[in-house]
Amino acid sequence: MAVQVKKVLRPPPQITSWRSGLAIIAGLWVTTRHLIANLFGFIRGRQDFTVYYPEQRFLHAPALRGMPVLVQMENGRERCVACGLCEWACPTSCICIFPAETDSEVERYPEIFDIDMTRCMFCGLCEEACPEEAIVMSRQIEISTYSRGGSLWHKEDLLVPESRLRTRIDFLRSQYGR
Ligand code: SF4
Ligand code: SF4
């Protein structure tokens, strides 16, 4: 079948209009204003416009959503029952689960639970889909690595003990009591 090309008629861009010129000047004015303010601030000894990372950290917004992590129960096991719903719900297909059988009351467990963080977009849909509250969005965002392989997080890396887990929801509750 021949490929059909549909031509769309669009008005030519009006880059020479006076409105475009005003927008450019307004943008330059904002940049210049900040430059001058920071320059004078620096001369007077003010340094609060620069964050000396990693010694200093940003105060992140309460609604910050970090990387997804797996909840580790008190007995050391994962809460996940390898139902695969998060894998199904993930829009970027970055979760990979291989279930296995177990003798305990939790019938199945994930023998392999990998998340490719290079593809994760921190959307939180896995958290929403999980019926066991076994995968939650943490406030961890410092996950850069030196290699592509380092971005593949395995179950052992993802497990966080329940007691140490401070999720976005907990943070919001502690800040706003809701
Ligand atoms: S946060 Fe979104 S993209 Fe990342 S693993 Fe969960 S569902 Fe997938
Ligand atoms: S994390 Fe939740 S949704 Fe994903 S496989 Fe485990 S129990 Fe199912």
C-alpha cells in the first residue's frame, strides 16, 4: 500500500511582528534583573542563591515523588506477591517480574523484580495498581550511576524495611496532617 502524505497548511510564523520583539525584550529583562540582583548580592556577601550540592540540599516540595521501592516486611521478606499488576500498569514497561511459589501464607513471591530506572518516569502508577501496598513511591531521587547497567535496580536494591520507609504519603501526613 502506498504511503499517503497529508499536507497541513499552516500560517507562516510571524517572527518579525512587534509582539515577538516585545517577548524577547521581556525575557532578556528577566534574565538581566536576576543577574544584577545576584551580582550585587554576591558583592554584599549573600550566597543563598547558590546551593553547594551535595553539602547543601534543596528543600524539596512536599509532593515530591521519588523512585519506586519495594516494601520489606519485619520478617525480612518482601510484601510483594508477584501478581504482576504493577508490571501491567507501568506505561514504560520498565518493571520485570518473575514469580515463584512459596510454602508460606503468601503464595507467591517475586524471584526476580527489576526496575529499569532509565525508563521509569516516576509516574506512580505502579503504586496505584498494587493491591498489597508492596511498591511505593519513595522520596529518593539521587539515583545517578556511572553506567547503564547501574540503572537496573534488582529486588535486593529495591527492598526497603517498612520501618525506614518514609513515603510521599507519610511526608504529606506529617506536614499537613492529611
Ligand atoms: S513510577 Fe511509573 S514508570 Fe516508574 S515503575 Fe512505576 S509505573 Fe513504571
Ligand atoms: S508490587 Fe504489588 S502490584 Fe507489583 S507484583 Fe508485587 S504485589 Fe503485585
